[in-house]
Amino acid sequence: MKHIARKRFGQHFLTDGGIIDAIVDAINPEAGQPMVEIGPGLAALTQPLVERLGHLTVIELDRDLAVRLREHPHLSVVESDVLKVDFRALATQMLAKTTSAAPTSKIRVVGNLPYNISTPILFHLLEVADRVRDQHFMLQKEVVDRMAAQPSSKVYGRLSVMLQWRYHIEAL
């Protein structure tokens, strides 16, 4: 059954296999690593990630997509608005189940984020920066430019300051 992207959720789905492969290569997931994907949608990025990881936790707001995702045997589905997810509790839960050969105390976060909610998500994740190893997001270029902006540039501002205070930002 075909899913029609819902504007109210800011849905946009990845379809280009070359882009998906490049994103997964940049993320470089390793078997057993605790990773959460925000907004897996139609699982274009999800499937290659789970093939490398073995298991993946996903956060999906769209209940129709969450139903489909629950059918996948290697996914844990959190059906929720990502801004209401307690990432500290989620990280604790995920880390308790880690099967990685190299135990870790941090999770990895990935996602293809809609423009209208990307900044609130990034700020929400700042609260648990101590529990997050890294984050890889597909974002609109203007958001990435603001995130990675240098002081005194036109786009340098609150987003630049807050994220660069806690993270090393790299535009890929």
C-alpha cells in the first residue's frame, strides 16, 4: 500500500539509492551499536542501517507508518512526537540491551528531519548531549549553514552558538 506524505508532519521521503548509501557510509554503523532513528518514514534509511546494526530503535509520529514499522522484526518502535520523547530514559533502556562487543555508555542518533521542526529537535537533544556519541541528520542546507557558521558571519546566531558549544559540527 502506498503512503502519501503528510504535510502536517513535514514528511519528505528519501528515494535515491546513491544518496542513501552515501548517508549510511557517513554514519558508518557497526553491529550492536545502540542507535535511534528519528522519523524513519518508509524505512529507506532504516533498512540499510538495521542490516549493519542488527537492531534499531525508531521514533515515528505517523501511526500508519508506525504500524508498518512494527512488522519489522529488528526494530523497536517508539510511536511519539520526538519532542515528547525522554531521550535520557530511552538511552538508558537502549544501553541496557546493548550487544556490542565494545560496550558503550552513549547512543547514536540519526534522521531525515523536516525543516519546520529541525531546530526544536536539535535543541531537545542538547539536553542529553552527555548520552549521545554522535548525531547524523539530513537537513535543509540553510539549517546546516547556520549550524556550522563561523562567528561574525551573516548566519551565525543562537543555533550556531548552542550547538557548537556542545558538538563538533561538520557539513557532509
